[in-house]
Amino acid sequence: MILCLGAAGCQRIVDRIRDETRDRDPPPATQTPPTNTPTNTPTNNNPNNNPQIQIPGLGQLPIPFPIGNPPGGTNNNGSPNAPVDYASIAPAPAGSYDNTGTMTQAFLRQETFQVFSELVQNLSAEDRAKIQGIPLRVAESPREVNAAAGCTRGRRAFMLITSALLTLSGAAAEAKAYDDLSGQRVQEQYYTNTATNVRRQQPVQGLGPGVIPMPLALDARKLARQRLLFDEQVGFVLGHELAHHYRGHTGCANGTPASDQEVTPEEVVRVLSNTVPLFNQPLELESDTWGVTNVLDAGSRRQGGRWNEEGALMSLDFFGHLTRLGVDTLLLGIMRTHPPPALRIPWVQAAANNWRNNIRPQAGTIPGLPIPIPLPQGFPIQLPAPPR
Ligand SMILES: [Zn+2]
């Protein structure tokens, strides 16, 4: 999820991308309406005012729903807008939070590695063999909300997640856990503030003292749920990046992982500042499919609170806030490296619904792409074959 770069290099890189995309962008495609609209296409959309979204490699897609809709609520039962089942969630571990009820930085890091380990353990044997032993590194980068599947110069695989992304995920988890109990909208305000910070290339901050008032800040239900919500967000991000490796997008995950020593600070900087989009957008959608599948697979075997796609939808909601601020045009941004949230949100929801219906991702549903891409069944968009 290459999202943004360090402040110093950002404008230079934006200029480069602009230059490159100016040369590379195809001429506007003629609008071609879908010829085979699935029967379950939502009827409450806006068919006369469908925005057109440019997906490199896929031409222009009519999106049959309004852009900018926040994701629908999905609770830890996996059903939209149902009450949270607090009894199913394990209590927050002792020491995971401070005296204001905020998860500590040390815990967020420890938990990230735990989530990563569970994701790896729950892959198929074939996929796991490709990425077993890949090191995960937390990059100390307070301004970059970012994660990456990287290859060293010696073509060994590793994984990165930035400290800013952990801060964002921890604070959003706490805000949502509080909102669910109180009926407030702290998470929405936090996303708005943080998206503004990212736009200004300022460090990502936590919620700040006093934002979550007592006594709910230390309520056992809130403490347990914020940990679950953090796991689900980081699980989706890491699952997405892992998929880039084991689905062969990076080309370096072949069972010979990088050693810790090989992941030098220079390699970390190089991968995080990779200015040219590493993957194309169909591959990003494929990684979304496998990422959410991985989270649900691993989460279904957990005791003390199953994971579902709500964390994925939270992360995509944040990207949507960036989009609405115009960050995609200002910074390198996910819009260049990843499809827009307006596409990814229903995509992830469809993939999760498939999972609940025991439909595994299938290969080969979009003909003509360089690799087979699993298209979630019931997805409300008929993807056209890419132009030749
Ligand atoms: Zn990606």
C-alpha cells in the first residue's frame, strides 16, 4: 500500500509521477456500458450519474454506486449493523494499554508481529512455503502511512509496515471502540484530522489526551474491542502485502527470505520511496481479495474474538478521507498505486461475503490480464477486458 512518501522527497516524486503518467496515460476511453449486469446490482445506486473511474489496465469502469460513501458497519459477528458481541472478545491483555486506556506503542508493535505470524500460519501450505520466514520490519516513519512487500537488491523477500500506520490503526481502533459504546463519532473526526495532517505532510498523531473520556476509556469492553479492531486493520494490510509476495507479484518470494541483516536501513528507505508503482491495479485488487480472505481464514480459527473485514473497511475509509481531501492529486498517493476506495470497499465486502458463503477466490475470471485475478462473485461491477 504505497501511500505517501517522506516530506522531503514527496514533491520531487510527485513531479516524476506526473511526468511519467502524462506520457503513459491512454487517451480517454469511449464509455462502454456493462453488457452483463449481475442481477444483484444494487438498485439504490445512481445509474444516471455514474462516475467513471480510470483503472490502469482495465480502462474506465462505471461505478454503480456513489463515490465517498462510508463503508457500511460490519461488526464482529460479520453481519452489518448488528450489535457487537462483546462476550466473544477476549479481555485486553494486562499491560496492553496505559492509564488513559490507550494501547501502548510497545503493545502495538508486539501485536503486529503476532498478527503477522497468525496470517502466515493460516495460509495454504503451498502459499506458506513461498513466504515462510520472511522478515517483517517496522519502519520508523511518522509521516508515511505505508506498508510494502519488498525485495532486497539481492532479490530476497521482506515486509515493511511504518510506525505511522501503526499509530493510525491503534488510534482508529480506540476511537471506534469508544464510538460503538457511546454513540459518538470520534473516529470520523480523527480520520478527518489525520487526513489533513497527511496532506500537510505532518506526522500522524494519536488521539491525544482526554479525547476519550473516563470512565469509558477504561471500560473492559472498549479495551477488548480496540485490540480486536487493531488486529483486524493490521491483519488486512499485512495480508494484502503478503499476497503480493505469494501470488508472485514481487517475483522474489520463492522460499528464500531475506535475513534480518539483509534488510538494511538503506533497503527500507529504498522500498518505501519506490516512486514508480510496483504493481498494476488489477494486481492490487487481487491482493485485496487474498488479503481479506487471509484475515477471515486466520480469524475464524481464533479464540477470543474472530476477525472479520471491519478493519479492512476502516483502513479503506481512511483512504477515502484522503481522496476527499484531494490527497491523491497532491501526493503520490494510493490513487496511483491502488484503485480508489470507492472500488476497493465494495470489492472487499464482496470478497468477505464470498468467504462467508464458502466461495474461495477463483483464478481466471478476467480474461486477458497478465495473471489470473479472482473476481468476487456478486461484485456489482462487470469488469471489461483490458484493452489490447
Ligand atoms: Zn498493494
